[in-house]
Amino acid sequence: MSYKVIQWATGSIGKTCLRTVLDHPDLELVGLLVHSESKAGKDAGEIARRDMTGVIATQSVEEIMALDADVVLYLPLNAVGTLDDHDEIIKRLLRSGKNVITTVAHTYPLALGKDYAQGFEDACREGNSTLLGTGINPGLITERIAVALTSVCTRVDSIHVTEVYDCSPVMSPGFIFDLMGVGRPPAAFQEVTGVQRVFEHIFSEVVGYVGHALKIEFDEVVRAHEFGVTEHDLELPVGTVKAGGVVNYRWRWHGMKDGKPFLTIQMLWIVDPKMEGWGYHDGWVIDIEGLPGVHAEIEVTDPVGQRDRTKAIQYAVAGPVIRAIPEVVKAPPGILLPPTFAPFTPRM
């Protein structure tokens, strides 16, 4: 069976998905939306460094809405537009009859409230379509792997998930300066704006999903973020960070139960790995305290001998998106949640 695919945006992840769609015998690209004027009007094959396809990139949302497709891979950089903007576009796509797979949150919208989730459910019902939020984190590491690992436990006291990402080689100024906010003073992160608002939204959904899967109602979600500030000017591939700016981030959320953390999700995004106390190794670590305890380390490795200059993390985010296409197309209308089988729950 062949699936008609629209690719929305061609950043590092979007371009990785675009190439996979073009290379896959069961996927047919029928539309491509780009944000950059320099890409608009170009053949998708030229953008992806592939043979010409006849699909011409457009900046017109209306042109995309008018296309017939099985699924839209909605993968814009989170910094492009606001979360509200993304929500409205996703609802329009769903109402137009297109299934949507996205890396912009939406792994468990119910965590943001019944009314918020109902807006997407209504759009799905109207368009007979399905919505899935996925990726590697969020989407896979905690929701599907950590939850699955609890199934070996007769008792779980706590779950701790850590992501370490050395961002220093990233060549996207939009990612480093706009999305991450590298170089801003620490006080800039006291308000929930920019990247912090995006992360608060995304990881509130992750905490909510774990509570849903393990049938645990958290008393509250406590944020405990920390930042590393450079004491000297720091040269990055995308520009200079002046002394006094934030370069390293420890985003951390605790799902509290009975006065202590039951679930901790921690993201260490590092631009200066040489800073004292920030010398971590890329990857993910899952620690479960219980009977038995579980320790798992996950690392993705860069491919060798490939013609594309795609990094391991880009493949790892794109993989769950591409793999989900047939599951999303055959799913009933509504928000699709990753399935779980017999995870630990405090009560049967």
C-alpha cells in the first residue's frame, strides 16, 4: 500500500523525513511546505539532494490545505510561530481530512485540560482524521520505553529519565539563539516564555501520559530548572555568546506523589560541555527504583558511509514519525496514544 504524504517544513528533522519519504517505495510525496523564501519554488528533490520529483515547495498554507493526502508530517521548528499558531494549523489540517503526525508536542493533550484536548478531538471527528504527537523525546524514551520497563517491576518507587544533548555543534542559529535562548541572562528564564513555554507544554504532556499509563494521579508538577552561565565569551559555530549568558540548561520536572518525586524528567541541553559540572555524555538514561531496580542507557550513533550529512539524533527523531504513518492512517478518528502492555500500576 502506498501513502500520500505532505511534508511540512524542512529544518534538520523535516529534511530527514523528506529524504526518507522520497527514498521509501511505499511513500509518495504530494506536497511540501517551506518557511524560507529561498526554498519556495524549488523542487522537493533539489531541497533534499535527491532526483527531481515534480513536487514544488510552497509557502502557501492554503495550497497545502487543498491537497489530497493521507498524512501530514508537521515538523516545524518550535520557535517558528507560537504554540497557539501550531495548534490552529494542526486543527485546520485535521478538519481538512488529513491525518497529522507532529513533533510539536501533542503526545498527551489531555494533560493540558479537557477543553484543550477536546478541541483536537472535535477537529478529528469533523475531518475523520487522527492526530499523533511523537519523536524520540518526547514520544519514545519516557512514554514507550520507560513505561514498558516498569512491567518487570512488582513495585516502583520512582522513575528518573535524563536526556543529555550536546548542542554545541548545531549549525542552526534559529535553534541555538531563538529556540534555546543561548546567551540570554539567567533572569530571562524566570518567566515562562520562548523555549521555556514550549518545554513546559511538552513535558507537562509527558508527565500526564505517564500518570495515565501507570494510573497515578500526581499531586502536582514541580519545576526545578538550573542554568550554567559562561564567564567568558564563547565562540560557537553559529556565533559568539557573550560572558554572562546562559549556555547550559538543566530543565527538570518532578511529578510529585505523597510529598516526594515519583517521576523526574530531566533534560540537559549543553552548549559548553567543558564547563565544570557539565561534562555529560550524549544519550538517555532511565533509572527505576523499585523491585527490581532498573538502569538503562540508550545511545544513538552517527551512521558511517552515508551520502547525507544527517546526524544520529536527527534520524532518531524522524524514525518514530515515519514508522507511525501506517498506524496513524488505520487508526480511528481522534488523538492516538502510544499503546502500552501491562506496565506497573499501584492498583489493579
